[in-house]
Amino acid sequence: MNLIISILFLIVCTVVGSQFTSTGFPTKVLSSNSPWNIPIGNNPSVEPLSTVMVNKIKNSLAQEGLSTDFQLHYNKWTAPIHLVNTSLPVNRIKIFQPQGEGYHETVDPLGLKVITNLPVLTSFNPDPMADGHMIVFDTNLKVFHEFSRFKWVNSTTAEATRYDTFSYNNNGTYPALVPGSRWWMKGVRGSGAPFIAGLIRYDEIQRGELDHAIAFAGPINRQKSFSSSSWSYELCTPVSCRTDGWVIGNDTVMEGQRIQLNPSYNINSLPPKARLIAQALQTYGGYMVDNSGDFGIYFENLITSNPSGTSLWESQYGSDLSTLYNIPITQFRILTCSNIIAK
């Protein structure tokens, strides 16, 4: 009997331990029923205007004199991940909303425009670009803290235009146009989706495990299909709960809409890490979650801890990952949104 109990205990410990890396970070982010963790499956419904949509993205970039290549965001316009252990004494800060708005009701119910007692070390810095995104994971409580336009004021105070917090095994979705007087403040991305959702992380590429959808950004995301519509915004739920899309036309991609690398596109000649990502783009696809000056996907920012040096993405996997630039934009297709919400 004692032997059986010991074996069961060992099995439980192994299973629980496998849910987190040696640093305490989860190996699987968000719940198993999150849309970010569900494969596309065979024969998905492809948007009838998919080819037109993709070509419009490509042509819009060309007209602006920008690269029409598929892009990888890993040194800027993305987000670093910082780890903190609140079982130990840690630096605590307050953030305030510099634009004079309250944060969303879920994190700022009284509309005080200030949130206190956040575990953020003074060594933590955001992505260097204007959006200033930053992710902090509490390895003790297993919760994420996410920020946009984060800017240090002093060691205990920072500005942040938006803030969100959630458990590591949260579903990763929110009700569309979430109730409340500040519905547009939910989440830190333009779509309201968590930043950690769909972010390609260094630890999972090292392990050779990439089993989730990937976050996309695009240059001409939809505001609404027709100028004559009585509503102002359209979005695709459940991934998007709001939108900052700005183009009118049903030939544009909605924020929250799913994108897939054509399953017939041959990825066998790609080197290992690039092939891993391409396989995920075929199996899980990705979701359009924000505006960008290009068409691309997001990698964890590894440069903020060594701003004068070279990112590990470049030093370890640069020649491998750079082959992804060669995937033509026209090899992506837009899947049908089954739940469009308008407001």
C-alpha cells in the first residue's frame, strides 16, 4: 500500500511539475479550451473574400513603399516577459493613467485612475517603442500583469495607459464590448486580447514545442464593413473584445479574425525552428489582434535585459528564423468569423 501511495504521489508531482518550467513559468499559457489553444482542424470555413483581403494587405504595403514580406516582431513593437516571486519581499509600485481616464472596471472598479501594490522590480523595462508593452508573471500566485505605454516615474511609480491581470490558466477571452463605462480600456492590445496570448516565447522554441495560435498584426484592420452601417465598429469574438481597426470595407480583416498559413504550403525545407513556427501557423493559425505598419507575428522581446547587446533570437536562431521572411503573404488565408459583433 505504501508503495502504491508513493507511486501515485510521484505521478502527481511529475504532472504538476511539468506544467511549469524550472523558472516557474507555465509551459502552457491559458486554458485548454481557450481559442488560442484549439487547433483549426480539417476543412475550416475560409472567408469568401480571403484572397482579396490578403492581396489588399500586400498592395497597401506596396503603395506606402513598405516591405511586403512576412515580418517577425522580436526586438521592438512587442513585449518582454519579466518574472517576479511574490513569496519573497519585492518592490511594489503604483501606476496611474496619464491621459486622465480610469482603467477598466475589472481592475479599477472605483475609477480612481491609480492602481497600487503591483509587484514590479525596478530592473523591469518595457518594449522600447512607443507602445511600451510589458508582461510581468508572478511565479508565486501564477498570475500575469500586463501593461501598455509603461513608463517609469520613480522606483515606486509608473505611468501606464492600460493594465490587465489574469490567471495563467484563464480562457484568454472577454465579453465583446465588455459592459461598463470604460469598455474600450479592457486589455492592453488594440483588440483587447491578452498580450501573452499568441506570443512566441523563447522557452517553448528551445523545447521545440509550439502548440498554440500565434498573434498577428496588420496594416489595414477593419473598423466596419460599410460606411452606411449604423454601427461604428465590427469585431470577431471571442478573441477580440474591442477593436482599434480603422479601415472601412468588407475586404479587410477584423480584429479577432483567424488567419492560417495554407496547409498545402510546403514547409519541409525550412530549418527546425522556422519549421516549428510554420507548422503552428498551419495547425493553429493565428489571430489578428492589433494594428501594425506591416503584416507579421510576435516574439517575446529578449533585448530589454541587454539593450546594448544582441537578442538571443538573433544570436541563436537568426539564420533559422530569417527563412520565415520568405513565406509569401499570399500563402496566408483568412478564415470565416462565425461570431461578428457590431456596436
